[in-house]
Amino acid sequence: MPLLSVKQLDKMFGQHYALKDVSIEIEAGEVHALVGENGAGKSTFIKIITGVYQPTAGQIFWNGQEVQIDSPAAARQLGINVIHQERHLIPSFSGTENLFLGLPYPRQKWWPGIRWKEMERRAEQVKAELGIDIPLHLPVAEMSPPERTLLEILRAMLLDCKLLFLDEPTASLTDQEAELLFSLINRLQSQGTAIIYVSHRLDEVFRLSDRITVLRNGKKAGMLTRAEANRERLIRLMTDEEKVAVPQQRQTREVSQEPIVLDVKDLATLDGKVKKASLQVRRREIVGIFGLAGAGRTELLEAIYGLRPLKRGVITVMERQTSSPTPAQSLKNGVVLIPEDRRGHGLVMNMSIRENMTLPILSAYTSSGAIRGKKERADVREQMTSLNVKATDSEQRVSELSGGNQQKVVFAKALMSSPCLFLCDEPTQAVDIMTRNEIHRLLREQADAGNGVLFVSSDLPEVLEVADRVVVMHDGESIAELPVAGLGAEDVLQLCYRQRKEGAASHEAK
């Protein structure tokens, strides 16, 4: 019998169906992919099976027995766990402390106190069973993205996990880091753990999954085996369209005579994450940044914007020079940052779409101490229409939007200040293929309008598809600048891995 069987599941919010008549079966030891556009109902399904939401109608069976999963604790007791797209970890706690969050700490028998050695022994045992090697003594704040992902998996497996949801697990991982995760997924599968894999990266879906369920507008659009599935068929089920327009690689144009929008020289940050970086972005140009784990890509964008103090170096934006930028100064100079963590750093989740969009430029709508609400609402509606933000109205809270629509609000907020330079960190992370195409089109339009775009992506094919030039980083340094024309992914990766090998050999020599 199936491990999990869901029959005719409905979920309504007010008069709106988030899920309608959804039936899915999951077998033990199966990797079952769940795909669909943003807003298709994937997150709602996860929250119902993990006890966050209660279904409006339908039945849930676990090992053949009907169950009511009325809380996350009840789900964990059954053996159902989830690793969310946003990591649920406490940065200041060590890996071991995070590992046992929500669990009863083992106590000393005769006096108050925690048996730390027992916790560490149990953690090491599960690490060995799963083949996971992460530094549990470190604070989570000092761990890399893949280490945090593996820590959450380790925590789930402490609870005798039988069904594990992985929600966009590779969203911020490089290819090398993703390979470590895939190896772990294969190990979990061989041990009988069922995995529901939620991802917009279809190549991963085809590689990992045994079966694929497609959701569209809250309904089950179809279920395919891996042998039956291909990209075109999946996209057709996801979008109900015969053909989906995929943007072609942007035709690179001669921009050597265009004014320089951004000039970065010999940049280094106080924390040592960026050691020596130099680059330029001209008007009408898109420059991509690529590098392996620890290359300093995100840190470089944050330093340019003013979120990381500089040790040395000069940043020039439209001929305005500074060696100590601040976010307020950057915004004033026409620089906007699209952060990697849209929920934590890009949006105020309990505020409305309108409030989020106009927050950085609220003074533009203020006259004699009062906000000109009519003008503000009109501008927000215009941006929502332009970017195709799907929402009830501009007063809807952004926490109620899908991930793709939240990302559109982040871009709309940036556009409201009429910037000349976009700093984009993983701008298409965890969005569906249609939203990804829309974001690519937006970046091209901004470059065509005479602005500069500097963007980071862990997806090398995306960098080569969108950018005019690629700056390659390694260990906090910019090591190469390559035109995209005629450039292959192998060329970039060979450069990255050769540099890593040479760096390792130099370290051993010392």
C-alpha cells in the first residue's frame, strides 16, 4: 500500500480555492517531484500534509489508515518532515543546538543540566549513517548554504523521518554543492525514505524523480513517470499552453564607447570575504558574476551597495566616487539591490504590496506631512500591471503571495526609484519558468533603456544566456573577465576548478 495517499483534497481561503480535488499517492522509497508555476498550490499542499493548514475537504491516509494531521508536531510524530526554501535555523546557535530544536534535550539524571555529550554522540551517529560531514560545533551564521541545508536534513532524520519534503533545496547552491545534496537524496531513498521534491529546475526533476505530479491553478494537471516526461510536455501541463516562448540569448552589442555606470577598483571588505575585486559595468550592459562556493559573489554586491564595510578600494557610480558607500547613498545615486533572500531582506512580509513598493521613496508621496494616497496607489497599480503581479489588489499582504509574485514586488520596488544600476543576487531563485522568463526580459529591457545590470547566479547556463560579459570570482577575488560571445560553460568551470586546485596546492605548500 502507499505510504501516503491523499484523496480529493480541497483547501479554500475565503471564496478562493487554493487546492481543488487533488489526489496523490506516494510510495515508500520514492522520489516524487511536485511541479507547477508559482501559485499553483504546491506550498498549500505541503502545509496541509505537514499540519500547518487543515483541509477544507478530502482524506489523508498514512500506511493505509486515515489520519488527521492537525499540527506540525502530529506530522513529525508520523514521520513527516519538511525542509523549507527559507532555512528555519537560529544563526547564533551551534549546529548541535539547532539540531535538537523542538526536541526534548537529554537531561542529567541527578541534577539540572543538559547531557551535551549524549546529544553530540547521537548527532555523530546520524551523521555517520547518512554520510554527512558538517561542523556541528560552528554557529549556523558561519556555515555555508549547503551546510545549512544538510543540517536541516540531519535534523529531520533524527526523528525517524519516513517522508521528507524538499522545497527548492538547490535554490542557492552551486552545481558542486547540489551534487552533494543529490548523493544524500539517493542514500535516503535507498534507506526507504520517501521524498517529495519541489523544484522549478526541471533538469533536477528529470534526474531525481521516479514520478512527477503537475499542479496548475490548484488542480492536479497530470502525473507522469520519468520515462514519460520531457520539458515540453511538463511545461504544457504547467501552463496549459502548447508552446512557451523561451527568450533567446541577448544579442551582445558594442558598448565599449558607452559611459561607465559602475567602476569598482581593488575592492576588499573588512571581514575578508572580498579580498581583491575589480570590474566595470557600462550603460546598456548586463554583466554576470559566477564562482564556486565561497567565491564572494554575494558579498561583493553587498559591499558595492554599502552593506559591508570596506577595507580598501574605490567605487564609482556615474562619476560619483566613494570608498565608504551606504545603502541610503547608493539609493540616492540610483543603485538598487535585489537581494538573494527576498523574504528576509527584500520585503516586509506583514505589510501590503503598496507599502512595500513605496517604502524606499515614501517621501516622494508626502506633502505637508500627509501622504498623497491617490498618486501612490496609481503608481503601484501601474507597476503591478507592468510586471503582471497576481494579487487581489495592492493592499494584499506580500506574505500571502507566491514566491514568484513576491519577487516581482521586489523588482517593482526597485523600479519605483528609477535606478541607473541594478545589483541582482540570484534574481530568479525559486521562481517558475514563466516568471524566470519575465525577469530575464525585464533585465534586458532595463539594459536596452540605458541602465547597467550586475547580477549573480549559481546557474551558469542562466549567466551565459542573459549576460554580455562574465566576471569570474574565486576566494574573494575577480580572476577573469570574459565576453559571453562564443563562451561555453566548460570554459568557465575549467577556470574555476583550475584556480581552486592551484589555491589548494599553494595552501599545502605553505
